[in-house]
Amino acid sequence: MAATLTDFFIIALLLGAIGYGWYVSRKVQVLMTALKDMEPLVKEFSTAVDKTEDSVHQLKLNLEEPQQRVVEEEEDEPMFATRRQPAHKIPGARVVRNKQDLVRRFFETSRA
């Protein structure tokens, strides 16, 4: 009698495990179908990210090169800058020197 109950218990556990495995298998198939549908979008996003990285790199190079040229030109020819009037300040505007000041200024403004 105890052996029969044990056998039925083991059979019930095995059926439960098989049922759960089938359920997980169906979910994985649905997930794989969704991923196949998203594959072109992911590829387009990846190429867009690569293009963006290249563009940013080129922008950085373009920003660095003209500054070097300006420094070289200034050393070659002396230039005089005279101002008859002081520089006009825009009300509410503050000069920001680096990124830390910009971030700090942003959070100060957002708190107010």
C-alpha cells in the first residue's frame, strides 16, 4: 500500500515537471519569435549608434584642429583687440567654464 502511494506521488511529481517544462518551452518559443521580429530594429539601432560614435569622434577632431590653427596664427601675427565699451552681459546668464559648473548650475536652477 505504501509503495503504491509512493509510486503515485512520484508519477504526479513527474507529470508536474513535464507540464512545467512544456509551459516554459512555449514561453521561450514566444520570446524567440519576438526576438526574430525585433532583429532588424536592433541591427538598425546598432548601425545608428556606430554612425553616432563616428560623428562624435569627427566633431571632436574638427574642434581640436581649428583651435590648434588659431593658436599657430596668433603666434605668427600680433593682433590688438581694443574695446571702447565693456562687454554686454545678458541678464540671468552666467559664464560656465567646464562641465562640472554646468551640471552644478543645472541642479541649482532646478531646485529653485
